[in-house]
Amino acid sequence: MNKHTLALLLILAGLAAVLFVPALAAQARSADPQVSYATPTAGPDGRILYEVQPGDTCTSISLRMGISIEDIVLLNGMRGGECAPIAGTMLIVGTAAPTITPSGPTPTPTDVIQGTPFAGTGEVCIRLYNDVDGNAMAEDGEESIPGGAVSLTDRTGKVSKTGSTGPAPTCFTELPEGDYSISLAVPEGYNPTTRTTYELRVRAGDQSLLEFGAQLSSSAEPLPVSEGGRSPLLGILGAGVLLLGIALGVYARFVFRR
């Protein structure tokens, strides 16, 4: 193998890497599991605790739990006044009146008012975000995508609701306790980067947020980055492909002249 043939093979290998490696990486990321976040209820001592999830930031916890970053720092006694959540730890995100155990005698059956038991309801909110970097994680600056179709049904078939995504999460309230199936169809021009279906058990008092990700497809006209569009990285990759093609053409012309 002479040096001209070796150089040609190296150029072809570089071209293949630029074209196919980003596509394979994006395909692998699309299989990442969808993450569910549930707003916890107060414990017997009145504290409302939240378990920090991988990828959480103070901003995302603040928005999800409806509490300011300053209150998170104050309630958890964070050193130096800086909010630095660690995945797997529990944060205090609120307080409520503690549960009071009656000290008097236990009422007899004749003292209890008979009636229909109430199972309680929960709330499920759904958000579709612009997964600009394609990592299947909602991050600061990745805005919501409107126009996605959402459906929610319970296992018994008694509850069936539909809606569409918007700038704010789409919420379904007063859902009876039970097992639900949530599905989402991304709007035209986008490809999903997370699962588009999710099974969720709703319990009384739960407020759950499901975040689905989607990315602008290559065939659609890209939005400006300031509006949640794709990163300029794709443009850089395209320029690299063009330069490799030009180099390959010049090299082939030089070789065949000899």
C-alpha cells in the first residue's frame, strides 16, 4: 500500500466518523428512561422532604416544588449560603402542621359517623421540553415545546383525558387513585429523545410531573438558539463534512494527474 492510498483511506475514515458517529450517539440517547418527579406529602413531623434526582439543579427543584432557592438554603442549613443539591440526599422543601395523635380514649364504634370512604385524588402534570443537546434530561434554558398531543387513561378505562403541551406544564387534576398510562406525540418537525409512554401510579395527594424530551429534526427549519433551537454544533459538523469533501476531491485530482 503506497502513501497515496493510505492518505485516501484516512480521509474516508474521517468522513465516515463525522457523518455516522453523531447519528449513532443520538440513537443511543433516545433509549434513556423517562424520569418521573412526584411532589411529596408532609410527614408526621410536618416536614416535606424531596429526594434529589440525578441531574437536578437548585433552579429545577425550586420550580418543581414551588419554593425559592433562598428558602431551600435556609431550611436545609446549607453552608456558605450556597445551594448545592447532591443526588440521593433528602432536602426539606416545605413544612406543614405536624400530625397530632389524640390523647383521649379511642372512640367506640357508636361514636363513628358511617359514610362512604373517600379514596382521594392526585394530580399529574406533563411537560414537553426542547432537548437541545439530546441528553434526555431537562436542563436550564431548554424551553417547553407547544403543540404536543397528550393522553392519559387509567387501567380500568373509567378515566380518559387528552390535552396538548404549551409553555407551561399541562396538568390533569382530581385524578382518582390508580394506575395510569400516559402517552405523548411530539409535534411535526421534532423527534423524541425520551420514551413517549409512561406508566404511573397515582396516590392521594400526589402531584407528579412527567418531562418528555424532543429535538428538532434535521429536515425541519432550525429555530434560533435563543428560542430553544439547535446548537451551532450541527453547523460546525456540516462545515467539517464540506471541507473533507473538498480535500478528497483535490487529492483525487492530484493522484489521477500523476
